[in-house]
Amino acid sequence: MTNLETKKYSIKKQCIVSIAAVLLIATVCFYASKFIDYRITALILLMTVSIVAIVFDIIPVLITAILSGLLLNFFFIQPLFTFHITDTEDILLFLMYLIIALVNAVLTFKIRQVEKKARDKEEKEKTIKLYNTLLNSLSHELRTPIATLIGAVDILKENNQTLSKKNQEDLLSEIDKASIRLNRQVENLLNMSRLETGMLLIKQDWCDVNELTNGVVQKFSSLNTNHIIDFQLNESLPLFKLDSGLIAEVLRNLIHNAVLYTPEKTTIKIEVLQESSNCIIVISDNGNGFPESEIQFAFDKFYRLPHTKTGGSGLGLSIVKGFVEAHNGTITLENNPIGGAKFTITIPTETSYLKNLKNE
């Protein structure tokens, strides 16, 4: 049980559980006293206190330690059913038991405090590192399109009468590209915030994945990305119950990632399949692929391959993973045998053919 889990329990509940545990162990040992020596019972009770010390706070542990010592004295040390001890060896045993149980409780609690401080420090350092990475990324990824927008608009405003038609079109094209890039970065930040705060709500409905995928592909085709996007409709597909908005974002991020990090003229192939009740989406390319040692980090937040060109914040793939897992699905990344990367999305979902849906 972790520290976060123990915090869910109040001190009162911890005391009740601790006392119940000691009473249960003492009862078992009492009925087995014909077979085990009371010194063995002392070790068993001490082990119980140690386990409680690992799990609960200091107050329940101290109560457990004192209670276990009293139970040991009353039920197991001669004379029985009295707190009077006549034998010197038993007196020493009882006193040593209490000292060891209490010291063990305090030391274990102190160790847990030190471990907690170390974890908090590590988490704080990790958070600071993530924020620095985010700020460094955003300082470029947001500043560049904003500067492009401001510069292009200023040129249009100041030289509108003297600019040729072609120059105006070029500037408008730059504004369009910068706006799309800026919008993508803002969307990624908002999506990551939804995932991190647990505010992501899945709105599943019957979805034609052929139509959904084709719509995303057409938008990329209109951008003249100098990449070949190959998608063939699979007419045998049923309707899947999915959140079409999130799946569209998954497709956009994966295709954008392929466009951004593969050479021009690379073919990006998209396949949508059905296996049993699973919707399978495969997006592959014939580019350079991923270094095998880097694949395990591909879905980490802010992670970008070393020596890659600028143009991404490292959030796209982690958002994809989050959206897929929100559907209880999985996403895997591997390299194609002939070269290039291959993403495979598997989402368990309900299916229905159109005729069946109309009858519902």
C-alpha cells in the first residue's frame, strides 16, 4: 500500500485496522499456544507491529506496539491472565519487547518521512525540468508563428498598394501556415492539460471511420505537404462506437508527425481494419524510421528525437497515446522491415452495420 493510499484512511480507521490485526494474530497464537512457545508468539506480534509500521502513521503504530505488549503479558507470559510477571527472564523479555516495538515504530516512521521528502524532491525536480522543457519549446514554437503573423500583416498594411498580386498571395499563404501551426500548438497544450487534469470526457457515438479518416487526409492533401498520403476506403468496415473528435485528433497528430519528420515524397499509408470487435488503425511510412533505442521513449511528454529539425513541441505522440488509452485501446510503434515507422492503434469497441443500426 502506498503513502497516497494510506492518506485515504483517517487516523481513526488506521487505529481500528491496526488493533483488529493485532487482536486477530494474538487470538490465533493463543489457540496455538500448545504448539508454539510464548517467545515465538512475541516474535510474531513484533512482526505484526513492523508490518503496521510500514503501512500506517505513527499514532496507530504506537498504539499497536503498546497493545501487543500488553496482550503478550496478559495471555502468554506466566502467570496467565494477569499483568504480574514473576520470572526475571520474562520481565526482561517483556521490557525488551516493548522497547524494540516502540523503537521499531518510531524508526520506521522516520524512514518513511525521509523517503517521502526524497520522493517529493525528486518529483519537484522532475516538474521543474518538464516546465523548463515546455518553456524552451514554447519560446520557439509559439514565437515563430506569431512573429510570422505580425511581420506578414505589417507588410500587407504598409505596402498594400505596391505589392504585386503574387507577393500578396505569398504573404497570405505564410499567414495561413503560421496560423495553422499556432493553432496546433495551442490545441496540443489544451489537450495535454485535459489529459493531465483528468478532465477528458469520452463522447462515444456511431462513427464511420472511413469517412472520418478521409476527411483528415483531405485536409492534409490541400496543404501541399510534398508527401504522398495513401488511404484506400475499406467498404467492408462496420460503424464503430468511438469519440470521433478524439480519433480525428489522433489521426491528425500521427499524420502531422510523419509529414514533419520524414523526407519529401515519402509515402504515408493509412489502413483501417476490423479484427473481432476491435477497430485497428495502422499508419506507416517509408521514411527513415526510429532508432531502435529511442522507440521506448517516443510517447513520453516533450520527447523529441535527437538532431531532428525544429517544428514540434514533443507533445503530439503523448497526446495520441492518452486519447487512445482513454478509449481503453493501445498504440504500438515499430519500424517497418523495409524502412520507416509503423503505428498500430487497437481500440476495443462496439460495432454495427448500417442496416442493423437503422433497426435499433
